[in-house]
Amino acid sequence: MKLNPKNTVKALLTLIIMIAMASCNCSKNKEVFRHVVAFKFKPNVTLNQIDEIVAGFTDLQNKIPTIINFEGGKDISNENQHKGFTYLFTVSFKDETSRAIYQAHPAHQAFVTNLTPLLADVLVLDYEVK
């Protein structure tokens, strides 16, 4: 098999650029502060209620401008180690100040008011991406 040096160099340069971009965390919106939330719903909470909560939480990214990324969903692990926490979400911010603005925002406060009566427990962890 004869290799074309021009194509080989092109492929290597592409690979180097991809590795450099991944290693320097070069994204359009550099995410540096993550807010991770896990929900354990009460046993009597219906799937419709959970769907409404998930939709409401997801919609916060359209209402609160300091959210730069949002993702999450239902636990699908086959390890069965969730300890009853069946939904997990990660909300990303530029910094702690942006997170504080989110927490105080009326849309977040209304969401928490709707969510709280449905929860058996909640787990919240925040960390900085370094």
C-alpha cells in the first residue's frame, strides 16, 4: 500500500488541531462552573408530574441568560446504584456570580417552589472546571 504524503500530512494536521482544541477546552462558551443536581422523587409522584418538572427545568435555559449549557435526564445506568436519585442535570455557568444570578432569578425560584413538594430528596454539587 502506497501512502500519499500530501494526504498523510493533511490527516496529521487535522488530528493535531482536534487534539489541541480538545485539550485547551476551546469552545464557543467556555464553561468553567458546573452545578449538578440530582432528584429523588416521592413514590406517589406521577410520570406526568416528572415530565412537567423536567420540561420546566429545561426551559430555565431560555429564561435565565447566565446559563451557558444545560443537559440532563433520567438515569439509565444498568448498575442500579442510583439510591433513588433517578434524574440528574448539569447546568453550566461562566462563574460563581453567574450561578448566584441563576439561583436568585424569579424563574428559578418559581421552579423550586413547584419542585419541592414532589421531592423525597435532592443532591446538589458544584465544581469549577480546571
